[in-house]
Amino acid sequence: SIRQGILTGEINAGFYVSCTNEANLREYEIGQRELVVVAPQSWRERVATATWPELAKLPWVMTTTGSAHSEITAQLFRSHNITIRPALEVNTERLLRAMVSQGVGLGFTRREFAEAEQARGAFFIVPISVHRTTMHFAYARSAETDPLIQILSRGLATVLPVAERLIPSTAKPAEK
């Protein structure tokens, strides 16, 4: 996982979903994502009024166990007290969407992708509860003065809505 890679020093910084409150990480909330259940368009009538237990009985396309996407999906299923058996496991959300559009099973994807696929006739967004999650950028606290981390933070601060919070206090220019 990204978090583990940062903690072990394998990677310098990264993006992931949900906050860990890990003491050795500096984490910044950078945005929210809304995730929805999608079905092949041809399943529309089959799933339009389905409940969570009914959806659980259908085939699902899942991302690889241990990925952020699979963690979010598992959390969603637990919150509805259901267990599913994946019909297919894929390694990216993009491949998941392709398999759903080809009729393999249900999936869980970001709303913006789901709406685009539904507009082109490939998906049906199942009208059931959605899941909101938070995206984070993080690096090891011990690396806060690292020039690479400072460059990354400054660059991200120019394009993200949390601008000032991303720049470590040691990297901010002195006030005149």
C-alpha cells in the first residue's frame, strides 16, 4: 500500500483514500470522492429496485484485495452487513469499469466515471446509497525538510484547493 511504502521509505510521498492518523505521517486532505454502484445497462430492470441483500447475490467485479478501492468496497459491504463473492478480480478501476460495461457484473466506481458511462449507454447507476470517501496526500514527517517533499508540496499547492496547508512550515518563504 502507499501508506506502508511511505512508512518504510520505499516511496517519498503518495496519494490514498481515507485517513490513517498515523503519527509518523503528515497527511493532508485534498478532496472528496463519491462512489456509486454500477451495473451493465442491460441489467437496468434487474437492479433498479434491488436492495443490498439482493445486489449481494449478483456477480461483482472487484479490484485486487489490498488496494484502496477494495478496502473502500469491503467497508461499504460491511456497513450493509453483506458479503459478496466476486465473479472477477481486476487490478485497476478502469478495467473494472470495462468489465461492468461488458456485462460481467456489478461494480463500484467514482460518480464522474459512472455518469459518463451511463450517458454513453454502457452503465446503469444503481439508485442505492452512495459512499463518500476522502483523498489524502502524505509523506513521512521525518522527510518534511527533504527538498523533493518541499517541491512536491509547493507544486500541489498551486493546483489543489488546500493550497497553504500543503506547504510545510519549513518550506514557506519568510515574511517581509
